[in-house]
Amino acid sequence: MNIGIPREIKTRETRVGCTPAGVRQLVGAGHRVVVECGAGVASGFSDVKYRLAGAVLAESAAEVWKSELIVKVKEPLDGEYGYFRKDLIIFTYLHLAGVPGLAQALVDAGVTAIGYETVEVGGRLPLLAPMSEVAGKMSVLMGGYYLSKHHGGEGKLLCGVPGVLPGRVLVLGGGVAGMSAARVAAGLGAEVTVMETDHERMRELEALLPPEVHTIYSNEQHLEELLPGTDLLIGAVLLKGASAPKLVTHGMVQSMKAGAVIVDIAIDQGGCIETSRPTSHLDPVFIDAGVVHYCVTNMPAAYPATSTEALTGVTLPYVRHLADLGLERAMAVMPGLSGGLNVYNGAIVQEAVARSLGMECGKNPFA
């Protein structure tokens, strides 16, 4: 199969769809891999490394997009819609609930689009997990940074010092991102609370996280009680494929301290805080109701050396199956891959995505 790895064009997106080591495996299996020049440089992978791995280097994105299978990191942007065609398979993070224009473009072109974020195995989302972990850990680092007075925050040091109480961190959601955030925040010495709706998950969190981390049932009353004293609010709510629920209203944000910080990890699915809006690494924060908001839609791009390695590690087996077996056979034998199918044969075929977009859901023939 001809596999294309284009350079990402999203603002400050520094990751790449596959490492040279991954390319070597694909080429060794008999596939032709075309990599756009410069695609891996920001992740620490030069064109020379890709050439030595057996890749064909392409000067233009158009040449890469002629491939049968495109392996990316982030969703295609407007400038890439012109490359869409009926015999094309795209394998990447899609998050279509937050980008209706992309969903319609994929449907209109008849592209087969598989989203990393909806591949599900045993109740887990294995292709989303490593980036959720990076974003969760990052959320505390970024939150602590923007809590400084020089960056618009209240001037609170999360870990405190002897004689001064530490900062209070409230995490919405106890999934991979939320648990990662709670672990880092507790490691810094902050006072941490995780809000969850699943009692069994709360028991797991109590067992897995340091004793300084507390869990509480997620509801409106508890939010209203906790938010006024919160220094760092981390939104880590996930509904597979669907738009994130708006758990924190504008009025609740207004009740927070001036200079408190919100990091909305769920922003690529629309965000779970009413005042959130997408930002980029070029301009990562804004202030609303006196609260600093960090809502970067591709957080792990800040650490591409780590993120690209982690992402390739989990996606490569799926890429291999798609390339080795073709779409139909790969869907039949690779656990969870059919759940990743978002667009097929001119229709949205992922129910949660279709519902969020208000579009009719077609039949997934591989489900």
C-alpha cells in the first residue's frame, strides 16, 4: 500500500504521524511510505532519518496526499480539503463533533475517515490514552505557570511553602487525563479533588492515586461549593466521539477568584466549561470573568519528542493492519478498529459523532 505522512499545518503542531522507526517497519513489510519534507523536524526526526528508514521524501503536500492511506496527527484543515477523494483513507485524530465543516467535507468527498479517538478496546480508548496522559500532566504545569502574577494569575504557588497553604486543584473527570493531572498536582504538593460520576471509578482513583487526592461526586451543588476556593480548574471530561458536556456555567466561572486558572483539556471536543473557546500555542490564554483560560486544542504538540514516540507506539499496529490487509480485513481482525470508523461511503457512521453534529447516522458495515 502507498502510505502518506504529511507535514502538519495546524498552528504550532509539531508532532508527526509516524517516527522513522515506524516507517522502517512499514517499508520492511513491503509498503511505500511517502513523507513530506520537514514533517518530522520539530519532533527531532530529520529528513535524512526518514530517507535512511526507506521513506520517499516529497517536496509538496499534494504529492503525499496522492497516497492510498494518509497517517496524520491532527484533523485536516481547510487547506487540505482539496486533497479529499473517494478512494482515500485518513487515519488521524478527527474530533469531528467540534468541526462540523470538516465532517461535511469528508462526507461530501466520500473519504473513509478513521479517528484515533473512537477506537475502543475493552472499554478503553487505547489510541487516545497516551495523548490524554500528556495533556493531563501538562495541564498542571501550564496551570501553575499561568497562576504566576506575571502571566495574569493570582500569584499562587501550587505547592505552597512552609507556613503557607498550597493551591487547590479541582479536576473534572477521572479518566486518563484527569488521573494524570491529579497525580502530578498531588506530586507538587497541591490540595487535589477529582470530580467523577462513576462510583467504581472513584474507588479505583482512591486506590491508584496518593492519599492527598480526594474524590467527590460530580454535580452542580458540589461545583458551586468548590469553585470559589479553587486556584486551578482542570476540565478533563470525555464522552467518546461526542461533544463535551458544559459542566461549568459562566456564572460558576464568575464565582471563582480573580486570577484563578482554567485549563480545559476537553476543548478539542468543544470544551466542558461554558466560557472556554479554542486557543493555540501561539496565543494560548485569554481572560474571562477575571479567570485565566488555557484552551489549546493540541496541547501535546508542546512536547513533540515525547508525544510523537508515544503516539506512534500505539497507532503503528493499526497502520500495519490497514496496510497489510486492506480496510475490510483489517476491520474484521483488529480489535476496536471498526469503532474508529467515523465517515464511510458518504455518511457519518459513528453514532455519537452524528448525534453531536445533528446529522443522520449511516450504517457501519464493519460493526
